[in-house]
Amino acid sequence: MTSAVLSTPWSIRFADQAELTMITLLRGEGVLHLPDGDIRRMRPGETALVRGPAPFLLADRADVVDHPATSFEVACFLCEDDGAYVAPSPHADATTLVVGVYRTVGHWSNRVLDTLPAVLIIEEQPGVCDWMESVACDAANLRPGSQALMDRMLDWALVCTLRTWFERVGTEAPAWYRGLADPVVGPALDAVHRRLTERWTVARMAAEAGVSRALFARRFREVVGRPPLTYVTEQRLEEASDLLVSTELGVAQIAKTVGYADSFGFSAAFKRVRGSSPTAFRRALSSTSRDLNDR
């Protein structure tokens, strides 16, 4: 955990090359200087989500001047605190902020990122920042268990910010989010996500929703934009893709883990949707990862 008092003039350069950076201004104001030259002002109680991986700057003003004594570079992935940076201040007029940086691991994370603009700024609910500042100060003082609480707080804040954004954009929110919020489709989607390995049929999903098969199938397509069983297949293959990337499990093990009776049916479905076999998919990603690490 790193702590600092940000009294003007100040600037922070975010150099993690993170796929997503979350900044919440608890007190004070700041100006985001984005890689494309765009400038966005932040006020107290606002949270910004900035997509990476290009470095960007947060400063006390729009006309940034290099002040070596008051400049910071944040590289949270090099720390042992899982990427949380806190700047608590004892001065009422100084800037206090909390930052979380996120690597994306797997296709689920990429699907969320693909729904977001390059930067979005959301105003937090009243009282949220007071609570976040209290947790941040505890973490900065290295109290027992404070880092775990800080990590959970950052995750909670990210989920809340994403939910606020999805509700704001309405029909442009991702289909899976609209589905979970729908009173008919939501219960079935929740059941599928929790019990992916079950033998799902449209009738069984409709039973989870408590409606007829015909009504459920029609409503599902209206809300999610695809048939129910197509969605189930997509979720299984998304999970399988993550396991191929993040584990050393064999293809047969992964097939059973995501709900396929055998590796043959799984491999056929994977190649039909992904365009390559599970083994070729894993090999290609491993090769890409090595090339990036060698740069």
C-alpha cells in the first residue's frame, strides 16, 4: 500500500499498462489527461473508469507542468498489495483519492471491457466516499485485515460503477446485463450461470423462470438477442476458453467442467464457434503471450 498527501501542484502518471483503471476522488478535484489528448475534469465524489493499456495522467489542473517534487508514478502491479493505491490526506483542502488497477484475465473480462467507452465518469451515491475514505485510511495505517477489506471495497466499487453505467445507457447495455435484470429471463440466467454443467433445455430454463416454454423462448430472444440454448453454449465456451488460458487442465477435463459429456462433442462445438480446436486455441494464445513477454 502506498500513501501520499496531494497538495498543489501535483500530478500522477498511471504507467501500469492496465486494461482498466478505477479512480475515485474522495476529496478535492483533478483533471484526467488521456492518451488521445482529451481532458476530463473530476469533482469530489466521482469515479472514473479509464481503459488501457496506454499510460495517462491525473493532475491538479489542465495546463500540466512537470513538478518533480510533487509528481508520482503509479505501478501497482509491481507492488504486493494487488494494485491498490491510496492517497489519504490530513488537510481538508488537499486531494484524497483511491485507485484500483485491473488486469483482465479471460474472455469474460474482455466482454465487460468491450461494452465500455475509453473513459467514463460516474457520480457516487451520498455517503459512499466517506465510507471508502475510512477503509482507505485503515489500509494506509496497516491495520490487521485492512488490505483484504480494501481489495473487497475496490471490487464492490467497480461493480457499483458498472451497474450505474449500464443502467444509464439502458438498451445499449450488454445483453447479459439486461437479461439478469429482466423478471422473466433473469432467474433462468442466474441458474445457468450458477449451474453451467446441468443439461439445460428450453423447458428447464422456463421452469426456472416460472413461465411457459413458448413465452420464455420468445422473451429470452427479445431481451438477450439470441435463443436460450445458443446462449448456454456461448457461456460454456467462454468458460472453457478461460480454463484453456488460465489452467493446464486437459481438454477432456475442461469438457466435463463446462457441461459436455465428452471431449468430442466439446471440441466440435468449440471449433464451430471459435474457428479452431481447443488445443490449437491454447497453443495460439500461449505463443502470443510468449511474444508479448519477450518484447
